[in-house]
Amino acid sequence: MRVLSKEEFENQKDVIRTSLIENQIVFIYPTDTIYGIGCNATNKEAVEKIREIKQRKTNPFSVIAPSKEWIDENFVVNDNVKDWVKRLPGPYTLILKIKKQCVADNVAPGIDTLGIRIPDHWFSNIINEIDIPIVTTSANKSGNDPMTSLDDLDADIKSRVDFIVYEGIKKGQSSKIIDLTDDVKVIER
């Protein structure tokens, strides 16, 4: 497992993009809130690896959208959704109705909605450039505290990821979940 700085990650983004498409790469990355663990959200095998790492059998994962256009293409976008999408990037996870299947079916198994993020962070720019939706879930086993530094990363998780993009201690909180599938509803964590 490699630890990459922002600069190293940016310099290797083309190689990483190819690896995300061709392999089941799982990695940890920073966001505007906390560290996330992710993979190519269209790669069913990579998503399954995250389910095993997190010990999370069926609960849905969210994804970092490559762009607002990607959201428009793949989700039901009404006036409420438009208003919230305008607030992105930001510390929000928007729960949207899927219009067109755009991720592996095990990202959100058995449901027709998906949590979407665009963090207010340089990492989102890279996701936009590589144009691949990325699973986003906290870098911890289900029920445990999220990773805020390398010091509190679970040893089992560390041994099972391909690389970590690390930028020091994170002091944020998990994103606020906004359910836009009917009336606007804020879900407390």
C-alpha cells in the first residue's frame, strides 16, 4: 500500500484512471469533510471489495459525481434538485432518484435512488478530469469512527487498499444528507 501526496496523485492521474477502469482498485482519499474509501463505482468487483472491507453487506453507498452534467444525465432533476445541485460542490450528499443506470448494481442494491456528492475539495477536480463516478463512504468499518489521520486508520483496512491519498489530519464531519426523492428532507446522522 502506497501513501501519495496530492502532487503525486495529480502527476499519476492518467495511470490511476487506467487502473480504475481495468482493475479492482480500492483507495482512500481526502474530501472536504473526512477521508473516504472508494473505487470506480461502475466496477462491480471493486465495489464488492469495499463491502467486504467495511463489513457492510447491503446498505447503499454514495458516489462522487464526475460533474453536474453527469447528475443531469443520470438522475431525475426537478426544481428542488436543481436548487441543491447549485450548492455543489459542498458538504452535502444528495439522495436522488436514478433515471439511467450509471453505476454497478451493488452500489445501492435493490433501490432506485443514489447518494451523490461533489466535495468542495481539489479531489473533485480530479474526478471530473478522469470522468469516472467514485464510490464514497467513510474510511472505517461500519459502526466505527471515521478515519481522520493515518494514525487512526484501521490496520485491516490499511492492508486491503491499493493506495492512500493523504493530506494530514482532517477535522471535518460527515456530509449532511439531503433526501430529494420527494419533499426536501434533511437526514440526521
